[in-house]
Amino acid sequence: MAIATACGSNTGTTNNGSAPTAEETPTDAAAKSEPVEIVLGYPVLGEVPADTDAVEAEINKITLEKINAKVKLSRISIGQWFQQQNLILAGNEQMDLYVASFEDYASFVAKNQFLELDELLETHGQGVLEALGDSKLEAATINGSIYATPVNSFTDTGTALLMRKDLLEKHGFDISQIKGTNDLDAVFQTMKEKENLIGLAAPNGPMPMTHVVDWLSYDTLANSLGVLPHNSADMKVVNLFEMPEYVEALKKMRSWYQAGYLPKDAANAKSAPQDLLKSGEVFSIFEGNTVFLEDQISTTSGKEVVKVVMQKPVLTTQNVLGLMWAMPRNNVKHPEKAMEFLNLMYSDKDIINLINFGIEGKHYTKVSDNVISLIPDSGYRMNQSFMFGNRLLTYVLEGEDPALREADLEFGKTVERSRALGFLPKTEAVTNEIVAVKNVLDQYRKALETGSVDPEKVHPEFVAKLKAAGIDTIIADKQKQLDAWLAQQK
């Protein structure tokens, strides 16, 4: 009853149910009520930082003063995140704010698991609205409502390989001659034989390993269940997992795995790639491509790296939305206070830098007003500034180019646009098929895409099970929606 009342009444009342009078300021009214606790749920890509509780306490000094609320950082290891999120959303355990991926957004909305945020944004989220602007919020709109706010991040499109510069120079490799995936075989072989190093770290998160393959390029159209090749002239939605380029990508991953260029546990990787680079266990990692990415990775890993773009940059709806912050309908206990804190994540520089870098003097030192140096082994290292609120408010790390933000704005203006930019398919009509197909993907995809199994034997079985689960029905429904969307653009 209390949750239903809170979720159904976003009219600016305080938590004790009384609205401020005309003579009261919001701060005065807030002081009359007991502070509530807001639970913030997010995955941690590496180990949970030891000093998270200390950082949480510093955040709460600010939130108690500004919004009369405390914040609980409910950090969950990425290895447990995907299982835990389903359990949390299926129950009523408190989770006021929750980070969701663009891929899951439409399906969670279709299942009525996210709260509508429109009125809350208008009454308590002006900082969010100002940071995101109309275009990003329009892309996040489903059936006329906003159910999650995208992180205001740098333009992340295409993929890039980041390799240790010292080892390339030591063994005489010319970076200008490494132009694509097939050029890496000789490099990885040398690193294995001469340095006893794994050539490429396997991702421990949702990014597919096949994203390091330069000849595979497509718009995911939200969930990769029916994709649009970037070279498509007829705007035909196709099955990614049957594309000849995808099959060739699997063969390449298999050859690397058998040669020992990938970790033997690649299908079940637990460690964050950047941690493995920092510890000297791997020669290279791959990431979503952004401007000055090599500067960022060099700074956080302590290893100077050089970048080679693999999959070309093409801006899609997924790039615009990326990771998003939502209020799970069954789990949010304090929607108004949750929105007030979300607003701080998009507008308060102290809050966003505490979350990302910890406490000044303990976890980092200031080099100048907006440039910081991280303290080694300090007890708090997130490396996840792409996940929280407004990344444009974060400090610049020493070693990064101070012109990063300006360069990103220019990059965002000039990068090629997908012809389906702005298209966000609805999934209500194929919910059952999506669940069945994702079960098949969970069973096969990571093993295939890390080369851990023989694609000649396993891939045909994989495709057959996808078809039995209904992937062709999903693709047909998506094509119908895309055709209708294209007709409206003319």
C-alpha cells in the first residue's frame, strides 16, 4: 500500500505526506521529516572497492544537507549482476534507482517493471532535463513516456583495440601497419611466444567478444535480435547469428583460442579487462571507442597503450541511450527522493566525482582545479565513469587531454549516423519469443564468441535452437516496425 501510494503520487509532497506551505522553502519542509534512505543498484566490473562505505558516508554528508536523504550504494559484482537483477525485479526488495542497459529497456517497460518518470522529472529533475536535452530524452521515450534517463556520457561508438606500446616497440611492430583484425595474428603470436602473455583479455561484461572483429558492423536495433548491417541499402533486418560475417568472426575467435591468444576461461571471465592489463597479465583489451580512449586507459591501467579502431564508428540509438537509470516499479520506496538524488547525479559535481573517484586526499589528489591524480592502491578505484549520471562533470585524470570534452562534442557532430538512428522497437508482441531466444543465447553465445567451442559443430545447433525459440518471429515484427518508422521519416 505504501509503495503504491508513493509511486502514484508525484505531486511534490514530502515523505511525511504534507506539502510545503507557501512560506516554507523546500529545505524547511524537508527538515520536518526524518531522512529516508535511497538504495542505488549497479554492477561493479572489477572487485568491489574496499572503501565504498567511506565514500558512501561522504556522499551522505551532501545528500542529508541538500535533499534530506541518505544513499546506500548497493554494489553487485558483474558476475552476479544479471542473475541478481532478475531476482530483485521479481520481488520487492528496496531498489530505488537501478542501472539498466539500453538492450533491456524496452522489454522491462513492456513487462511494466519500470516507473514512469515524466512528472517526477518535471517536479524534481530539472538538472537531468538540462543535462540531457530534448534529443536524448526523445530517444528514451516509449509510448509517450520516459521510463529511464540515459547517462550523459561521451560519444561511444564502434570499438577499439588498446595494446601495450612498450611491447609493440620492443618487438618491432609498426602500429600504422595494424589496420584490422587479421593483422593481429602475428602480434598475438609474438606476445605469447616471447612474453608469455595472453594476447587479448576476454570481457567480463555484456560486450560480445566479436566486437573486436572489424568486418562485422551493424546497428543492434536495441537488442541484437534482428540487426541492420551498416552497409544495408534495402534496410532489411537480418539475423545477426546467420550473417556470413558473424560466422567468419566465430572462426577467427576459435583460431585465437586454440592458439592460446585468449584466456582458457574466456567464456566465464571474472576479472575486468582493465585490471588484467594493469596487472600485466594481458597484452591488449578492447573497449567501446571514444575520443582520447588511449589516454584514459593508459592513466587508469598504468600501462601506456596505443589505439587501433576496429569496428567503425556509426552513431545508433543504442549509442545515444547506452546505460540508463530507472526506478523499478515494485522496488522503489521513495520515488521523489530518488529523483532528487538522480538530479544530483546529473547536476552536482561533488556527488558525481565522489562516486567515480572517491575522497580527495585519500583516493586522489588535485593537480589543478579540474585535473586529478589517482593515488595507487588507495582502496577505491571504480573505472566506471560511463555508468553514473553526467560524465561531463567528472574530473580530468592527469595524463588525459584537457580538451577531451570539446573533442567529444566535435566527434559527436561528425560521426556517421545509422539510418535507423532514433528507432526504438517495441517488444510487447514478442515477449515470449524474446525470453526463449535469450535463454538460447545464454546457453551458447559466450562459448561460441570466445572460441571456447568448435563453431563448425556448435553453430548449426545454435541457429536451429534460435529458430525453434522464435527469432524469425522477432525479426519479422522488428522489420514491420522499422518499415512503419521509416515511412514516418519521409
